[in-house]
Amino acid sequence: MAAAKTQLTAQALKAADPADDAKSDKSVKTTTSSLKRKRGNDLKFYAVKAGKVPEIYHSWADCIDQVKGFPGAIYKSFTSLTEAEAFMKTGNSPPSNATPKKFYAVQSGHIPGVYTEWPEAQKQITGWKGPRHRKFTTRAEAEAFVAAGINDGTPSIASAARETDSSGPVAKKSKTTKSKAAVVDLGEIPLGWAPLLADAEDGFDRRLIMDPETGELRMKTEQEFDAKKPVSKVEDFAKVLEIWTDGACRGNGKNGAVAGVGVYFGDQDPRNMAEPLSGTRQTNQRAELTAIKRALNCSPLNRHVLIHSDSNYSIKCVTDWFPKWEKNNWKNSANKDVENKDLIQEILALIRDREISGVKTNFHWVKGHGTDYGNNEADKLAVAGAEEARRIRDSGGVIPDVTETKQEVDISMTISTEFFA
């Protein structure tokens, strides 16, 4: 064992971490069972107790490779192999008469108190909403920081402090309360590598920010951390967004037909649409489906949507009929390709994207050319879109001579009989 230690120490002398040159200001004397020598101030042993491959490493880069991305990683640097080996066996450094160089004060966490080991302090803030902790070089400063939280009257801190003295961690976790999270010191953990806290937003530590000048991560200032995100004043996102859609086709089912799309959000709403139907097939059914697709294109992913349409065919396509079509590889009962499956599939994809975002997309059938104000407005927009298509054709644009397929006409007739017979 002694020979192994001697060999390992010799290797460590060759692989010392150059990054620590600026961190140490004096030489350190350490002793193994068979070796006593004075070492340079750049020698360190990096003990990875919990990581990808738990082992003692000789460079900071190798150590980081083992702990980066590893949940709950535990690691520490030492100036002697004996200390590193003891840490690997027990998780603690061997007893020493020297005062620890760093004190980690946890003001708000699972168990508030002063800790001399970063892994232990880290356990108290991981998963805690709004943690407060800071690193100090003296215990007195650390205890003062913890006490400041008690004096501020923070419920979670005050209740915990009554169960212990100020010199050590408390013995019981108190109930959590909403409190403002402070900008904290991450200790020796590189920015962006510490475990995410419970209040992380979109998988990112909200205490960090990308500096626009340097392009590097840094801690937010108090002002940046407390800044409120702008809230839209135009819409109430708690309400359901109602949209009316319609399609119009001049000469539907005949050669030279032209169609338009109408989408109505509200009077003077800039999202209102009156567009010619795109594509080579100009039919009423495609115009109705396209109107629904365009409405969803313009719908925010954080609002429930209710679409009003007078096309029962379109509604049934995206609510009732599609499961059987999908199961049958988009073949109808006659084993032929489903008409307009391209548009139906695009609409279903949009609806499913919204479901992933946690919002619903519902449909409501309304009688066309009736008393529904929104439907009448959508109809006007669709007619305007068809007129624009006619203008394009008459001014020299080319609109292919296409007709509505027999299947579309049959479906339309069946639905009309069902609702108006």
C-alpha cells in the first residue's frame, strides 16, 4: 500500500493542476506512510465520492468530467493523498486542528445553519424554493448571516431557529413559506453546473443571466433578479379565445371555381383574415379546413381556444372521424385515400402541439347565414378572399380548372340532410 501511495504521489506531481497556481499562496507539507517531502503549491488531489467514476483525480479538468451533469455529485479538493483517501471512505476530511477555510451559511433551506462542507450545504438548498446561502471565511460572519434571516422574521427560518442554537444546523425542517429568493453564492461549483432548484424556469437557473457584453454566464444583480417580467395588457390569458372561421367558393364543384378563407377574431382585430385559398384545388371543403388551420396558426399556445364553424364536415374530420382514418392508414371505408388528408393532418398536428402546452382546442357548430354575428363576419371575410382569388384570375393569374371531388360533394350532401332535413 505504501508503495502504491508513493507511485500515485509521483504521478500527481507530474499532473498537477495549473489552474490552481493563482489560488494558492503558500506551500503545503503532507505526509504519507512512507513518504515525507515538501511539495509545490500547485499540487492537489480531487476526490470524487459521487460521480460518473468515483476516484481520486490529479487535475481539475478530469474531476469536472466526472461530476458535470451527474445528479447530486459530491467532490472536494485536498492537498494530501491521505485526506483525499479518508474523504472517499467516510465523506469527511480527517480531523485537523486548523480552522476550516470556508463556512457555508444556509439562511433559508431544508435545515438552516452553518456548514463547513459544500456538499452538506448543497443538500440543504437543492429542491428548496427561494434558498438563501452564502460563503464566508469566518464562522462569526456565517452565523451573523443566518441570524439576519431570523431577525428579518422569515417564518421558515425563525421556526427552525427555535429548535437549535446558532452554532449548528437545526434538527427539523420547518414548513415552507413563500419568500423572495436572493442572489446567492454558488461556492466552488462553476456557474451553470450546479443542480437545478425547484423554481428553475424552462430548465434554466433563474439566478443566472447571459452577459450581453461578454457572452458569459454571471449571477444576476439584485435589481435584475427582482425585475418583473412584462405582462401583456392586450389580452386576458385566463379567458378562452373565441374564433369564427368560414370558407367560400365561387362555382363550387364546377370548372373555374375560386375559393376564399375567412377568419374572424373580433371587430378591428388585426388578426382577422380574408385570403384567397392557396393550392391547385379550389373547393369549399378545403376553404373551410384551411380557415381552421389559419386560425390555429395565429392562436397563442397558452390560451384555450373555441372555434366556431358552420362546416360540420370540417369539425367531424378533426374530432370524430380521424381516429379511424389514422388506424386505417388514412384510407376511407372504400379503401381510398381520405379526401383533404393533408389539411386534416396539419390541423391535428397544431391541436396536438397545443395539448402538449396544456391548452384545449374545442369546436362549436353554428348555422351558416343565420343570426350568429361572428359567423356572418367570418363569411364576409371568406367572400372577400374568394373575390380576391377571382381578381387574380381575371388579371392574368392562373387558377387551374378543378372541381370538387364526388366524395366531397356526397359528404356535404349527407351533412346537409342530417342538419336541415
